[in-house]
Amino acid sequence: LAQASSRSAHYSGPPCTPAGPRRSASAPHRAMEGGAPAPPPADGGMAFPSQYDESGTTSFDRVEAELRGAALKIFCEMPDGSVQEIECNMGHDVVYAKGQLARKTEIEFGRMKLYMHGKLMFDPLSFNDFPSITSSEIRVQVTVDPDDES
């Protein structure tokens, strides 16, 4: 008993309440006075407007699609003469396309360089940064640096 009273002397929080579900008299799903259920809200039960439009797309999805930009198909002319096809979007950067190409060809990412019209496509740039891209398909030339282990 002395131990319990010493603990309570140091406790400064709210008083303890009996365990059990908490009830709110103002919640619409609780019974009204007299035991009758509360009527549904006048707006049909929707507290907030839906985040989805008629096509099932959220406003976030629309913004993301806008930032991603138009679809872009890249035909990568490899040093061996083969052509690899990569699909991305105008908002993606060169790093993204190189990553796709590296996965597809199993060539180390850091060994590849992409060129368009003879000019190096720097990694941090997005395809929006290249004004010469005017269609949904482009051709790039790929060089592969020698393997350091050789």
C-alpha cells in the first residue's frame, strides 16, 4: 500500500478511467437520446468529397502523369550493331534510360554513354531538356567503356 501511494504521488497525468470502449454522444453512429439511432448526415454520409474523379484517377495521379510527360520510345544503337528498345517518359532523366538499358543488356551502368546527334546526353538531364526531341520515338547511339577487369 505504501508503495502504491508513493507511485501515485509522483504521477501527474490525467486520472485513470475504467477500461472499456469510449463513447461519444455527438458521433452520428451513436444512438440519440431515447435510444433512437441518429439520422444519416444530409450529404449522404460523405464527410469529405471523393479524391477520385469519374475515371478513378486521383488529383495526385493527374499531377504525377503531367510531370512524367508524354511516352517516349528510345531505340538504342549498340556498339555490336544491335538495337535495344527502351520505353520511358519525357520527364524521366538519362539515368533512368541507362538503368533500363543496363538491366536489359547486363552491361554495367557506369560503362555506358548515350549520344544523340553526336552529342553526349548527360546523366542528370531529363528528356525534356533536349529540344531536338520532337516526336515520341528517338534513336540514340550507345558507347560502352572497356571493362576495368580486363
